Amino acid sequence: MVKKNACVFISGQGTNLNALIKSTRDQNFPIKISLLICNNNSAKGLLYAKKNTIPYIIVNTNKRNFENLILKEIKKYKISLICLAGYMKIISKKFIKNFGKKIINIHPSLLPKFKGLNTFERVLKNSEKKTGCTVHYVSEKVDAGKIITQKSFFIQKNDNEKILKRKTQKLEYVAFSEAIRKIYRYN
Ligand code: GRF
């Protein structure tokens, strides 16, 4: 099977990137990670790229033309899927249009609930019964594109933000790969 070239965007820890790398070791997994884009030169997640010899580019998102620079690299690597895995920068409408292929994002809530940042804090404040994660297509509106996969769990009495984050991320590691299999209809 010919794997599609995917590019992962990160800004920080990169634990979702690591989970994706593990999935790509399965020869039947539909993508390979051909490029990593990171906008933070001290991101811990860069270590996963180095360890697995994945080409990576550190982009200065304060530069006016940074999205064009990314697009240029993405063309070079014939990327057909972009996975946003904790990339803390909003992707512009122009970028989405110019790339013209699939862009997906992982978000730590059950969308459409709790779009944006500080999800765990808001989930607790709102006394939600359940929470979880969502993998969705990226559209012009933040955290509002079509949902591909969701995974959820019931919140326990003693769960605090830290615990919710840990439980949510555990589900994210499964959900991201599951969503990619679903996109390419491989199970
Ligand atoms: C994830 O929890 C994801 O939901 C959010 O950013 C976090 C990134 O974590 N978009 P990591 O960098 O993959 O560890």
C-alpha cells in the first residue's frame, strides 16, 4: 500500500505526535509523517522528530509571510494531509484555500461544546457529566469544522483539571489515528 504524505504541526509537548508516529509503524496505516512543522524552537515535541528522523522545520510565526513559507515546504514534500496536534496558532482562511487538501485538528472537548482554550477549567465550572476529545476538519471558523471522531468519558467527583487533561489525552492518542483510518477508509 502506498502511504500518503502527512505533515504534523505542533507547538509544545508533542505527545499526540508521538502517538501518531507509533501508529505509522503499522504498514497498513494510511499515512507516513513526512514533515513536522513547529513554531516553537524549545518545543519538547521536536525530540520525537529528531529521534525518528522526521524532517522538521521551525517556523517563526511572527514573520509576515510565514504561512507562505510553510506552503512552499509542504509542496516540496507532496503533503496531502495536515494534522494539527497542539499547534497554538490559528490557520488562516487563505492558507486553507491555498493548501486545498485535508487539514484536521484534535481538540480537548466534545465539540461543539467548549471551543477555544482552557477547556478543562470551563468543563468543570459548567458541571458537565461527560467530556472527551474531538478530531475534526479545519474550516475557517475555529474548532467548528466537520467532526470525524469523538471519544468521551464520565467525569468523576474528584476529577480536577490535571486529571481531566490526563484522561482526555489518553483518548486523544487513540482518536487521532482512528480518525485518519476513517478518512482513508481503512480499519
Ligand atoms: C492536546 O491535548 C490537544 O487536544 C490540544 O493540544 C494538546 C497538545 O498536546 N489541541 P501534545 O502537544 O500533543 O502533548
